[in-house]
Amino acid sequence: MSQVQTTKSQSNPDKPVRLYTRNQVREMLGGVSRHTLWRLEKAGKLHAVHLNRRSDKARVFYRHSEIMALVGSDADAET
């Protein structure tokens, strides 16, 4: 997997937050489509983190903790 973006947590500035791009998250979730990722956002299961929203370098990321919670809940449902 390529680079992982990190930033400081607003609630705890000493704790870095791992962020992943849309493509990285799609890969982590087993190759889901962009539409599926959008549906997960709309359902409130993933929250997008927008960086540089008002520039030509706008990027969207997702938090590692939310991805792991989603993967964990899916794994529990299958057993």
C-alpha cells in the first residue's frame, strides 16, 4: 500500500491520526466501487476528511479507526 497521510488529532494534538485516500480505502475494503464508498459515507459509516477543500489540490481522506471499525463489524457479521 502506498503512503499513509498523518495529521494531528484535534482532541489530542500529541496523537497522530492515520488517514487513507479513497483508493486505499477501496482496496482495504476488498476492492469496493466508488459508489459503495459513497453509500458508506451517506449511511454515516465512514466520514470523509477534506483537506484543502477550496483549492485545486483538494483531497479526501478517511480515518484509520473508522475503517477498522467497519472491517471489524463486517467480519463479526459473517461468523
